[in-house]
Amino acid sequence: MTYDTTRNGTVHQVLVYDGDRAVGWCQFGTPDELPNVKNAKAYEKDLVELPTWRIGCIFTGSRHREKGVARVAVAAALEEIRKAGGGVVEAYPEQVVDRKPQRGAYLHTGPETLYEDLGFVRDRRIAKWRWVMRRAVEG
């Protein structure tokens, strides 16, 4: 994502602050705005209907990890989606229960448990440790 795509309104994001310092971020958008999904062939194989919205990347600064920043960011993105009319929201998290992420793994889409806690349910597996998860958001 670039500064221009955010400025031009071609992608959405929310920022999480600690005082005046940004410590986290969540990207979301429509499938037209975020057309690429990791493991695309597996994703498309059992696709019935595109979602209204997708949650793409999540980032939390290293000093603020495991403190709920990602949860706040995703919850804020869901609130923005509600304000925009709601719809079906997809996310593509990594399963980490019963296993640790590989050394050096970058959980840029977040862990599955984060989305479960926010009401998402598994839709289908698209890789050994990655799922499509969905939830409806009322507008």
C-alpha cells in the first residue's frame, strides 16, 4: 500500500495510537481495492461469492505486540465497515493454536484466534495453516 492509495481513497486503513504515536495499523477494503489474496488458486477453488469487504494487513510496532493493539485495529476497521454500510467481511489469518509460528514468520494477517474473538468463523482452508474467515457486519 502506498501513501497515494490511502490519500486517493482507493484503500482504507485505521491507525492505533499510544498518545501521539502510531503503534498499529489495519488495512481493509473491497475486493476491487484489495484484489490479491495469498494462495489465490486455493482461495478461488471453492469460492461461492466474493465478500463485501476484506481485511488485508495488520501491523503492530514491535514494542507494542501482545498488548491488544491488533484487536483494537481490527475492531476499529469493523466499525468503519459498519459506518460504510456493512456487509460480509473476510480475513485470511494464520492458525497458531497448538503450534508456534515458524521462526521469523510475519503474521501480517493476524492470528486466527484474534478473528474468532471478534465473531469471525472459518469458511475454508486455503493453505496448511491459513484460513478464510468470515463474519457479517450490520450497516
